Amino acid sequence: YGGWDEDYRVPVRVITSRAYHALFMQNMLVPPTEKELNECFQSPFVIFNAGVFPCNRQTEGMTSSTSVAVSFKRREMVILGTQYAGEMKKGVFTIMNYLMPLMPKRDLPPADRALPLHASANIGPDNDVSIFFGLSGTGKTTLSADPKRDLIGDDEHVWHAKGVFNIEGGCYAKTVGLSHDKEPEIYDAIRFGSVLENVVFDDSTGHVDYDDTSITENTRVAYPLKYIPNARIPAKVEHHPKQIILLTCDAFGILPPISKLTPDQVMYHFISGYTAKVAGTEEGVKEPEATFSACFGAPFLVWHPSVYADMLAAKLVKHGADAYLVNTGWVGGAYGVGKRCSLKYTRQLIDAIHDGSLAKLPESEWEEMPIFGLKMPKNAIKDVPKEILRPHEAWVKAGQTPETFQKQAAQLASLFKKNFVDFSDRCSPAVRAAGPKL
């Protein structure tokens, strides 16, 4: 099944030409019981994965030997010319992006319909749910795997009228540079039954070299949720999110490592979906470059981005949630000059969200950042130094001039404004005004 909730799940059948593709989807979908197979598994969506066979480039409209085609009417997906297993899981996510906004009834108010999310999710001991929006390479999988909280899922969820459920039955984590010290939960999940993809290993010993990216930077592992000790199974909760965290990997080094968002800023940055294409997640990308992906998942959206944004806005109004923008990208300068924000620091900032430290800060402890209007802390948070949290100061401490920072900030702001032109006509004046100002 795609989805853990019985009222919303979609039955999926997978037919593959390679055994590892079948095992991959066995890990990534929700396994039905014998009883469910016999009684509930009706009219499944069928994925035909013949990725070892190229498509016919002579076909009208075909531009390469790779084709991933979906028909909602026939409830079918056909994959040709690519053996990348992730195509199957993203196909299921595309199906959910089509169906969920129509459920349970398409004429219900936006707050009461099901919202598909390209996001990870976890839940704390007090049943406070956190949603981590973000594209590949921003930290969704890493930051949601928190030993102090139960994991609901690492990539795809649905927020419906009663709570949140995971679409998937497993996780699909990047393994480049993986070690037990940095990501123990993911490292320990690599065992019998997991599927490693694109990695280099020693034929005689089976030892995997996670630092070897000679095949591709996009090395992966797929494993079932049950391989994570603190995973919530069934992966569904009847609690609404208390924290909304928008993750970005800013290659320009301009956005603060953490900033508090107003409701209008949440909508602006959700629709913008800014991050960087980072080496490891995009073929042919050797250096990060700015990119925008509406709702942090443009390739998988079926309806106009405003449909999903309106639903998110309505749910935030109805249920209330603190919202933050977390930059896991560069500090002290752009890529090539500055350094990527330490994972240790980012985890401490996430901890400060979860333990209430940031929510308790008075307004006097926040300062509005010029141009972008984001509220950033005035002082250190836990062990994260003040100058790390304030991009302008980080640049100056790294030996760069304030003028250089301002020029880079203006350049990034212009990219935001240019991108948002396509969506502004469907947004309120308040949301349009929540973006950067030049």
C-alpha cells in the first residue's frame, strides 16, 4: 500500500524485471496482511518497471531513451530506460499528490482535506509532531532520525483531518560519507534485507566504501521502517503538527541557520521551495546551484501549487503551529568560500525548537534581517555561536566585507522575486509582501 491509514491508502502492485527493484519496493511500501490481500486489495495501481529496456527514441515527443509515464485513468505507471529505483517510489508519491487533495471529499474546506507533503516527520514524548519540509540534500532524513523522538517517516506524508500518516513503509537515505558516528540510526539500519544502490564495495569482503563516489554522488540505501529502533509502527498518529520546519540548503550563504516565520512567510517560502541542487542528489551537478521547487516537490505536484499552499495555510490557521526556516547550507560565505553549517549545530537548533527554547524567547531576542525580513536570534542558542546564527557577522568574521555580503544577498533576493512571478497572481497581497524587498 501507499499509505498507513486504512481510509486513505492506495493499493499498489509492482511488476519488475530485476529482483532488487522488487525488494526495494517491498521495503518502501506498506506491506499488506494476508487478510488484506484477500479482502481489501482491490483495483491496485500497477507499476511496470522495465527499466533495463530503453524506450523507442523514434516515438513522437521522445527526447531520450528514458521514459517514466503515468496514467491516472488506467492506474498504471511504466518505467523504461532507467534502473534508478527511486523512480518507483516517486511514482507512488505523484499518485498520492493527485488523489489526496480530493479526499475524503473534494467539496470539503481545505483544512479538512488530505494534504500530501514532501516532508519527514517525527513525534516527541508529549505527542508533539514535527514536520520537516525539504528537497533532497537538505537534511529531511538525517534530522528526523532523532533518538529522543519516534520517527514517523523520512520523506512522504499526508496531513489529514485526524492527524498525520506516512505514505511509505521504509526509508531511502543517502549514504555518501556515511559513518556510525555521524548518523548511527541510518548506519545500523544497513543489514540483511536493506538495498544499497550505486555504492562501491570489495567483492571479497563485502565491505562498502561510503566515501567512494566514483559511480555517482547519489549513493543510497533503502530499508524498512522497522530497522529504525524508535520508528512508530504503524506509522500514523492522531495528533496534528506542533512544529513546521522548512529546510533549505542555501549555497549563497545568506539565509540564517534558523529564523522564525510569520504565517505569510511560511506560505511564501513553501511556495518558493528554495534550496540548492547539491552534488549527490542531481546527476551532473558537481557544485551547488540555486533552484526553486514549488511546495518543495514541484516534479510530483499534479494540481497547481496554490491548491497545496491553500490547504497548508488553512491547516495552520485551524491547528496552529510554530514555523521556522532552517538553513543547513553554507555559513561565512557562499559555496567555495564559506563552510557548510555543522550538523552538530543544526541538531542543536532543532533541539531548541523541540524543547521550547526558541518558543520561549521574547520578541526582544529576535531581530529582523535586512532585505529578507526573516527574524533571526540576537544571541547564541545552546552551543551555537552568535556569529554563526547571524550571516552578516559570519561573513565579516571570515574576512569578507559587509558590501560583499549585501551584494550576494541582493542577488539571491532577485532570484526569489523572479521565481515568485509565476505564483503571485494566486497569492494574497500579504503573502506577496512576505518575500525579500530590494
